[in-house]
Amino acid sequence: MAKQVSVAGKTGLRGALGRMTISALAVAALAFPAVAQTTTDNRVAASTDWSVFVEDSPKECWSVSAPKETVNTRDGRVVPVRRSEILLFVFYRPGANVQGQVTFTGGYPFARGSTVSLEIGPQRFELDTEGEWAWPSTPEEDQRIVAAMKAGTDAVLTARSTRGTQTKDTFSLLGFTAANDDAATRCK
């Protein structure tokens, strides 16, 4: 059953997130390509650990990946938790003048007022949060993160849920450059 995940962006979030809708089943194509191919046709390419999706109305393209490893801890101990889709995206929306917007969903509501730490090699970035979504505060920060992702081997995102669980999600960056460049080209 296809579940629709809708992002309700905050007012003025660079005019972009409020209109984004993604089919969670389509994103599941990362793990189950044969199933997803029978239910969606907006996955247009895959490059190792990253996939490329395109929507036509309004035109938007994105590269996306699921984590290779997830660790959930509370009070220093690993704990089992239920989370929905955990995904790292880079979006392109020519109609909204969005070029390379980094977005992360942790699959749970982030603690109010918290940030998500993003580490790529020795570089560290902070992402603002609202609900289940996180993103850099400026387009310039998006550009710095995308450049780091192209040069890195993995991206580690650490966050805290409203229940106090700390999550650490590790994304492979193998195939990121090819997928991201493909998404950018498709949305020029």
C-alpha cells in the first residue's frame, strides 16, 4: 500500500518544501526495486547507493538514499525504536530557483529546538529541524554540504527525538556525485 509522505515546510522555507510530496513506496525502491517499479514510474536512475527521481508538475528532481547503518540509543544504551523512512535528499526545483537543497528526514519528530549534526569526514554541519524534517539554514550551506558529500565516503547524521532517543544514521556516499549531477541536469 502506497503511503503518501507530505512535507509541510515552515513559512518562507525558501519557498520549496511546502509543495513537496513523495510517495514513500517509491522511495522504498532503494531497498526493493522490483516492487517499486510496479507502483511508480518517477525513479529515473540509480547509481550505487543513490537513486534519482523526477516529478513533472511542478518540475523537481532529487537524489536520495537510505542509511546503511542506524543506531538508536537512550541513556547510553542501544534501544529498539520504530521509525518511518529515514532518507537523505538533495533537491532541484527550477520553478522555485532551488539548486541543491539538502534535506533529511529521520523518521520521527525531532526534539523541539534541536538541530541535526551532519558529519562528512572532518567537516561538521548543523541542520535546522521542524517536525520530522531537517535542512541547512542557507543555500550557501547547502552548497558547502553538497561539495563535502561529493568528496566524502559517508555522511553521519546524529539527532534527538522528542522522546529523548539519540539516533545516528550513516549514509554511504558511493554514487552520490553521479546521482546528484544527474538530478541537477534533469532540472536545469
